[in-house]
Amino acid sequence: MARGGDELNMPQPGANYGWPVIAYGEDYSGDPIGEGTEKAGLEQPLHYWVPSISPSGLTFYDADLIEGWQGDLITGGLSGNVMVRLDMDGGAVVGEERLF
């Protein structure tokens, strides 16, 4: 089991996202998971959280009510009772805002 290191990935056919060979979290015992955080041939996440926010739900914001949020991602976080906006630029996360 992992503690921290929750990831946001954009799955692509044939891509390998590395679990459990690479990870940003650690085992609940405190031991590392896998061989580190990167390895040739394995994809990196778009974003990750350490410590974990325990993401819950995920949606694209596509309304016009809040200027500058168009196309951003919104997720809940069970750890810390937080709501997070990920500022997206194309397929890349360029910022994170903790809302509540």
C-alpha cells in the first residue's frame, strides 16, 4: 500500500506508468516503493501529490462563470477536506490552487 504519491496520468495506448517500479509515495512501513521516481521507458505523471490529498472525483471545468478556469481540472481531496483546481495549459498542469 502506498502513502502519498497519488498521481494524475493521461493514459495513452501502450504507455507504461510504472507502478510499482517507480512511484512518488512510500509504503506505510516507511520503506520506498520500487526503484525510485523515474526510469527509462516509464511515463511520468502529469501531476502528483506528496503528501497525498486522496483525490476523489475529477472533472473538467467548461463553464464561463469563472474567468481563466476554462479547461482546468477540479478534484476533491478526502485528506484535509480540500478542493483542488489544477490549472491546465493544453495537456500540462501548470499550477495548483487549493480552494477549500
